[in-house]
Amino acid sequence: MINKIFFLFAFSMVFCPALQTIGQSWKVYPYHQDETLLYFPADEGRHPAESVEWWYTVAHVTGDSTGYDYSYMLTYFSYDTLIFDGFRIFNIANETTGAFFQETMPTTYTLMEQSHLGINATPLVGAGEEWITLTDSVGNLKPFQYHISAASAYGGIDVEYDAVKPPLIVGDSGFFYQGQNSYTYYYSQTELNVTGTITINDSLNPYTETVSGIGWIDRQWGNFNPTSGDKYEWFCMQLSNGMDLNVWNIFNPQNLVPDNSLYRICSAFVNDTTSFTTSAFQLDRLAYSYTPDSVMCYSKEWQFTYGDIDLHIITLYDNTEVSLPFRFYEGSTEITGTVGGVPVTGIGFAELLHSYENPQLQITYPVSGNDWDISQPVTWKVLNPDDGRNIYYEVELSTDNKTSFSPIVQGLADTTYLVSPSIVPLATDCWLRINGYSNDSTLFGTVEMSASSFTVSSLGTDFLEDNTDQFSAYPNPFNEKVQIAFDLLVSEEVILEVSDLYGRLVKTIFAGHMGAGEHTMTWNGSDDSGQLLSPGMYCLYLKKNGLSMNKNLIVLR
């Protein structure tokens, strides 16, 4: 008991600014959480005053006969058109074999209750479907228990849901502004026991089997419209420690994810009495994948961090793309990581409406046909920036009219680089090429100087990388420690740091003011956390007065 109390106290210290206490018996109708705007069962039903509304569910289930793992996604959109009341998206995936079946149909709703969840839907092609709240023998609603039946040309589900946890009120109150000009009411049901049957209309061997597993429900209504609004990446995560997370990154028209709650939001279920909402999390993309037709490129691997939560997310398959009413990715994810230093695993879903482009680059200095003052750094810019696409750069040089290029530096994270004078001869025609690539090299862009060359006109006088009296590292390669020596002509601010070949900072050896003269520092090959770096090549940078020079260091063990 003491350990449990200590855990809750420690957790509240980490998440105190956004903690919400639920604090009441929840599996009853009517149900309402204090300081929220949502009421159950009424807000499970339709809201006719709102222009867009949808009922979304995903589940991971296992077949009792075959042992196959399946996932499915079913969404009913209430979005009036001239002919239909909305549309239905229904996906089934066999996670064991990798088979994926997807169908989108215009839909007429013959029943859409406003007092509780009750939907009868008739797709353009196919039989009637339903998603309703279960009732007892005398017709009373069973709180947070549902029946869902849906069928496509490829298969169907006939399942019952029984909620294990209270609703997660997204954004704490259940209402928030989302993206540029939209608002939404929003809640999730983050864990529901699923039982029933799944049917697969295999052309050679159609079959139906009983299944059981775990589900998730998302409910939104307002004017936020996925078909025409901002593009986004959304995740639901169900962790082995009982925590559930609902995470959004929304991209504005400039492909940026501003650092505020309009564009980034995470609401998380901690336990039956506690949830929290935050925008102060980090979501880094680690890998990308093109669709088979090479038109769309989605991220497929992420690192989510917030406080003591550190999660690695990866999609299971690259082929689970929905084609109508527009193209987007919808598929299962696998999650590993730690919470509070304790290992966790998990399952989830990713819905990805944001597609990535190759970086388009432009060299801004030097300019073709002009002299190059090599005391000034080479600079370039990205013409199509994207906050979801970390780009690393390689600078290459040609002195033979672009017949061949030799790399000068790789793994840069900045769009500027001070080239060593020892590499470029004076009064020689030169051509530069900049390559930009994602950290997994799926996305790639390159730019070369035009046919006219530039000539190096000055070696500069202040900061020369090849002058070993000014900047040296010995021994190199090294095992236990390396001694770094450099001269300063004047007293000034200095940064001495180490990055890996992807340009990621791993160690700040020194950052501060230094006087003029000779300086010597020793580094033992550890990172900022004190852990020894793995063997390999790293870049040592000496930065001062807006300029930078570097040396490659090789760490041995």
C-alpha cells in the first residue's frame, strides 16, 4: 500500500500542472466528470447542430480457431452531402499474414439517436449495419456497453464492447480549439473488452471465427474536418502498465507544428481516478516509407518523450492505406519503452494524413560566378520546410567541372558550414553540392552549383581548421581520453562540443568565456549523461564568433 501511495505522489509531482482527478464511480448513466463539458449517455449520441461528427473505433483481437491476430477500424462520419448522410470507412487487417482489406462507402443513416449511442447505417452497397448501446431485459441502457455489426465485400465483424475504464476527456474539459480555425468536442474510451466474431471473405476459403481482444473508441464533433482541414498525425496507445495516451501533431499550411495546444496535444489516462493533458511533449520521426506508387510518403517510426515517459512507436505494415474519400494511412502500431524507468510494451493505432516530400535545397553562399571568401561559411536553405522531417546534410566539392565530387563533411544538422582552407586551393574553379537526407535516407534532396563556377579568393586569417597550432586533438584515434588544444587570438565566448555523424549533439565539453592564448582540454569519450560513447567516428566542433571548425575523432574501446 505504501508503494502505491508513493507512486501516485511521485507521478503527481511530474504531471501536477495538468492532472485531472476523476474521483467518482463511473460505470453508471448518467455520468459526468467534474469540470468537464461532456455528459453521458447524451454525448455518445448525435449532435445535429454541429457540421461534422464521427464515431471511430479500432480493436486488436485474436481468433479462437486460427490463432490469427486481427485489427480493424470502423468509422461512421455524419457529414451531409446532397445525396448521402455521410460515409463509412471499414478496414480489416490480418496482422499475422499481413493481408489488408479496405472499403469506404457513402452511407445513409436510418437511425441516429441523440439521447445515447444508437446508429443504424445503410451503406450504398451492402446490408444494414449498427452501433448501439446494449440494453437489459427491461430496456434500460447498459452503461458503456455496445454492440457493433458491420460488413464489407471483404469481411465483417459482429462484436460486443464492454468498457473497462472511464472515458478519457480529451483536453481536460472535452472542448478545445484545434488547428488553424477549428474547434472540437472530444472524448476517448481507451480500453474496452471485445468479444464476438470476425468474418474473412477469402475467395478460396471464406470463414468466420470467434475472437476476443481490446478496443478503443474516439468521439469527435464540431467543425474540425479531416477531409478538408489541417493535416495531422494521430496516435492511440494502450500500454502494459495500464496507461493510455491520445496524441496529436497537427501541421499548419507551412508544414510546421507550432509549439502550442492548437497543434500538439496529448491526453493520457493514468488510472481510474487520474488523467492529464499536455502540449509539452516531443515527437520525433525516425523513419519513413513510400506507398507502392511512390505518391505518398508517411512516417513509420517515432520517439515520444514527455517527463519520464519515453516510448518508441513503429507501424507494423506499410500497406494499410485508405484510398477514399482521400488518401491517408491507418494501421496498427507496436510500442516499447519506459515509464518512470520501468519497461513497458503496448499496442495502438496511427492515423496519418500528413505526407512528406523530399527536401528542396538552395545554396545561398557562395554564388555561382562570384569569388568565394572562404573565411565565410557555406550556407544553404530548405525551400519546403517540414517540422516532421529532420534533415541532415552533406557538403561536397568538385574541382573538375562537376565530373566528380568529394565529400567535405557529413551528418550536419545546421544549414551552414565553414570549410577548411586546406581542402580548397586558391585561384581554382570550384563547384559545391549539398545533399540533404532524412535520418533513414528515405527522403533525399540535392542541389549543385550551376554551370558557372566560383573561385576561392581568400583563405581568411582568424580561424583555420588545418593549423594544428590553433586546433588539434591527440591521440586520434583514442581509447580512454583525447587532449584538445587550440589558440584564441582574443578573449571571447567559446563552445567545444561533439556530435555524431547524424549531426546529433552528444557532448558539450565546454561552453563559456575564455581568454586569449593557448588552451588545453581533456575529454574521456563520454556523453552528456556520463555514459561512454560507442566506438566509431564523431565530429569535434570548436565554435566562436559565429564561425565553426571541426575535426573527426575516432573513438576506440
